Amino acid sequence: MPVPDDMVDLAVKAPWPDATLAAFPGESLGAFSAAHARLAGAGYGGEVPRVFATTARQVAERLGPQVALSLGTVTSRVAIKTRPRIAAIYLSTAASMSRDMDESAFLNWQAMMLGLLATAPESVLPLLERMDMLTGRLAPQALSAWIDTGLRLAGRDAARRLAYFRLELPEAQRLLERHAGDETFQSLERGLEAFHTALWGRNVPLREALPDPSGRAIGRASFAAGVVQLPPSLPGHGGNERLLYRAALAHIGAHFAYGGPCFEIGQLKPMQIAVVSLIEDARVETLALRDMPGLRRLWAPFHNAEPGGVATAPSLFTRLARALFDPDFPPEHGWVAKGVDLFNAHRERLADPAISRHIGNLLGNDLGQTRVQFNAKGYVVQPVYRDDNLGLWAFPDAMHQPPAEQIEMPVETRDLGKTDQGGATDHSPQPPADDPPDEAIAIAPSEPTDGARVTQLSEYDYAARIERPDWVTVNRYDPGPGDPRFWDKLTQRHAALVKRTETLVRQANVGRRKRLKRQSEGETLDLDAAISSAIAYRGGQTPDHRVYQGISAPVRSIAVHLLLDTSLSTGAETGAGSVLDLERDAAAILAQAMEQLGDPLAITAFSSCGREDVRTVLVKGFDEPVGMATGMALSGLKPAWSTRIGAGIRLAGRTLDPVPTHRKLVLILTDGEPSDIDVPDPDYLVADAKRAVQSLTVRGIDCFCIALGSPDRQRHSEIFGQNHVQTFENIRALPEKLTEIFFRLSK
């Protein structure tokens, strides 16, 4: 609401502290007083103008009066869009930010907050509450990118945005680690696999731990059914992530190497389970240190327990763990000293896992008699590199859901509950064979829940100017029920075209020519061979008569990945069937031609339902012949969903990378520009698709787009380049033209 002039005049004349007068010299004092008066008269309560007066003075002292005066307008906007209390919190946070920022950085921070206020006002408070932590870990540009990523991730879901900025989503924490430059499981996965194999001589499947049922990220390593799970990130261990991951893997490897069958729970209480697990951890580490003493340097930095302190159960467990690892650690507490004595007394029998249960039972009974409180649900194994001990116990029923009266070990895994041939769950900690290969796609009906995750791909955010790794999830679906007489019907529909294509194939003389050196005859001399022969002749040796060079006949060396857009719009009728009908006929005729030429071809149909479900159907792989299965897969395609072109291009590029040909081509048929249900910005997916094309070009893979329909409002030239797009307004000509375009591109 407007403030009367007499109130402003009164505010200007009001007595201000000397510090405020010094911070706002000359005319700036009047502007400051007017801003304060507007906030005081706007109905925000007394807290907002009071905090504004203090914050504005502090900001003016550090960054100048003009920067401080800008706080008034921003504060008013925050109060209107959210609540006055949040506006006061904003001012307090601004004072803190001004301590470590120059004028430009502070104004950029303020603009960033205004942008969030306009887009997601409910997220302002959780972000402000964590701002000190975020700015301590993230550079200004990285902070802006992290915020933009959260808005992209949640889309229009306000609750999901709140969970992101409260760091309740595992993705929020993982992305924070990544933007902070910290190392995560995903960034270290390949090196960790190599480390474990080199150390223990075994290939063990490594997986990123899924969040617990409440959505919280898992903070400890885990193993069960021969699968190792590692936390997605390690907050609080910046700079030591690689070392900690390695220490955890080395510890779990010791369980695999020196452990035995899983312990039966029997009548054990939660405290006894925890103590037996602690002794078993110490037992396998002691055996590992006998064989590889260098492991002590890897584990020692994480044993930081002190000998004194309050004798709680977790404290005593941590002290005993260090005392069993470090001979020089003083076991001041009697229970800790007894644990060390029992362990040392059985050192000659440490190869027997039963020792852990025997010692653990004794210590657990003693500790229980002291009435030390033990909270099983809140217990976390220490030191931090040790696993959660889930893999040591044969929990009844589902291993990730132990009975309520037993110790809770929070873990989720996709690989638990695997059964042997007899149907019993295998709880042995021994690592299994390598993961089986993905199953081939069957030609059968599919439901949306039938998709199998194939991979995760990056995506480019043009607004934030960053490429978000592992942002898009690609799922593979089976095609719908197809027609086994597809090829016969194709020949009937396009009899003349099929014959003309066969003629083109017979006349084809395209491919890469090679220069042939050191030939017995030819039209030109091979200078290198001629010089070598002359040198041999002058040296008194018999010269080589192969001193000519020639050119070989064209050798075909091209591989094509054909992408078929099967989004909902391809169901539109053209007068000769739907757009998708013409796409499948054109793809089939091209497949026949390339089969006769011997050129490798893969065909993938794609659509998308948000970034978490890019839906693909593998119609034909590079190593599969063109046959009935290909025809049934083509005829089983159905139009649905949206068009995330960049993801399709990246996936096709990945499949082409290992193909050993001179030319590699991604050929895409689409009837519209990129779009998806979770992207309201029309430029976002266009910029991403353009980036995907550029990334393939750098790797020597060409991209060519056949755009179907009117060129009006299409942006394919912007994505692929003017010379890499062919537009067909007359879509019915596609089956005839596609193969001709291929021959032109393969010359």
C-alpha cells in the first residue's frame, strides 16, 4: 500500500543511530528512511522493518548504500509472495551473504532469489534455511545450477520441489555433491570395481544403494546375496570420498574372503547381534591384515574413538572396535578390556567364524547386565567405513525387513532375495558369478510396467549452461503383437518400389577406396617402394619389383542406426495410412536394401513420458538379420507419448561407438520438434538435441534428420544444420525416398 508523504517526511527526520547515518550519507539517508517507512506501513508487522534497518546498515557498510537500498524492494516482494516472517529471514540471510561477497556477487545472489521467488515461492524458506551451508560448499555459479536442476527435476510438483530444497530427496544430496565437485559413487564406480578386483581377485557386482522406505539416503555400505551396495554420496567427507569408498570395499572384501555362512539369529537380542557383528568385523580384518599389512594404512584414519567419555552402548562399541584394531589404544573401560582379552585369547582360532558368536555372546550378556541403554533403531555401525552388518545374518523372510524385535538395519537392494534352484534364499556372503547379460527383446505385447531400464543419459540445460549427467532414464519395452505376414504385405503394397530398390542395390558402387602400396603393376609409382628398390640396387641387393601403387575397388564401410519417432502425433492419418505406417514401410524397405548390401543396421523406435521414462523398442540390432522378427516388431509399433529427440540421438550414438566401420550415421525420422510432458520451455529440448548432435559429430558420427510434414514451425535445421535435414511435406513419398537418401548419404 502507498505510504503518505507526511509519513515519509517524518521517517526521514526520525533520529537514526550514528552507525546508520555514517552508512547512508547525503541523499541516501532519505531513500533509506523512505524504504523503511514503506515496510513499516505495509502491514508486515514490526519484525520486518526492524530487521531491515539492521541489515541495510550492515550491507551498506560492506557493499555501499545503493546495494543496501535494493533490499527494500526485494524484501517487500518476498513478504507478499510468501509471508512476512520469511521476509525477515531473507534479510538476516542477506546480511550473512554480504560478509563474503562483493557487490556484483551479492546482486547476482539477490537476482537468483528473485527468480526462485517467481518460479517456486514455497521453496524460498527451505533454501534460505540452508543457504550458509550451500554457499559454503558451492561456488555462486554452481549454486545457481543446483537450484535450476532442482526446478527442472521437480517440474510443476510443488511438494517435490520442497523435498528437493530440504535435501530430503536422494537426488538433491547427490546433485549437491556433484555440483560441489565431491566424488560420488557414480563418478568412482569404474575405479572402485577395478580396485576391488585388484585387491581380492574377484569380480563382485557393485550397486548404488537405494534410499530407505522413508526416502532418506543410505549412509553405510552393505552386502547381501553377493552384491555390494555403496552409498550414492558421502556428505561430510569432502576430499576423502575415494579413500572411504575404498576402505569400505576392502572391509567387505575381507568378509567375502574370510567369512563363513550367515549367523542364525536364534534367541539373540538386538544388543547381542550388534556385539557379535562387531567381533566378526574385527576377526575378518585381523585375518586380512595378516595377509596384507598395508590395509592398516587404509583403515586407520577412520578409527578415531577416544578412550574416555560417557559409557553409552555406541561409545563402548566404538572404543572396542578401535581397541581390537589398534594394539596401542588404552582400553580404560572394563568391558572394553575384557573384549580385548577374550579376542586375544582366541587369536589361534580366528579362522573359525564361530569364535565371533562365542565372544559376542559373552560380551553381550555382560553389557546387558550393566543396564546400558541400547537403541537398536538409532544404532549406526562405527567406524564409518564398516558395512551395516546386514550380510552377516540370516534374517527370516525378507532380509531388508527384519522382525521388529530385532535390530533394524536400514537397507534396500534390488538384488536381495535371489533364490537357488531349491527355492531357498541364499544368504551366503560369497560373491556370485558376473551379472547375466540383458535378455533379448521378445516379440510380445507389453504394458507400461514392462519396461526394463537400459541406461541413463546426460541432458543439456541451455539456461544453466551445464550438461546434467545421468539425467534421463532410458527404458526398453517389448513391441506390441506384430503381423507375421508383414513382409508379404509390404511387397504387395510397394511391389514396384521393392523391385526398383533391388535394382539400385545391384548398381550400387559406393564405399571407401583404399590406396594400395607396393603393387607389381599399376598406373603410378609408389615413391617409397621405388626409393627402397633403388637403395637395394645400389647396395648390391636384389631390388623388390613391386614399385607401383593403385586404388582398390570401393569397399563399403558404413553403419546406420535408424531412429523412428513413435510419438502420439505419428498416429495422424495421411491418406495412405498413418505417419507411423509410412515410417515402418520406409524402414522395412531400407532394411532390406542394407541387408543385401551387407551394411550394419540397427532400428530403434522411441518416444518419451518425461525424463524418467524415455521409451525405446529395439526393432533390430546390428547383429540381427532382417527376418520375421523384424517385421513383427515393426508392425507392432504403436503411436504414444512425446518426443525427447536428444535422448534418442545419444542412445543411438552409444550403440554406434563400438561398430568397426569407417562411416557411422544416425538417421532419424520424426514428424515434429522435440517436446515432452515435463518440459514447458520450448527451447530447452531443442538446445539439448542440438548439443547431442554436436557431441556425436565430435566422435565422428554423422546425424541426418528426415522431417515429415510442413516445414512451418519446425526447428530441425536449427538442431541438425541446414545441410543435414530433408523435409517431406508429402509424407506419402517417404517409403520411396528414404532408401534414395541413404544411397546419397553413403557415397
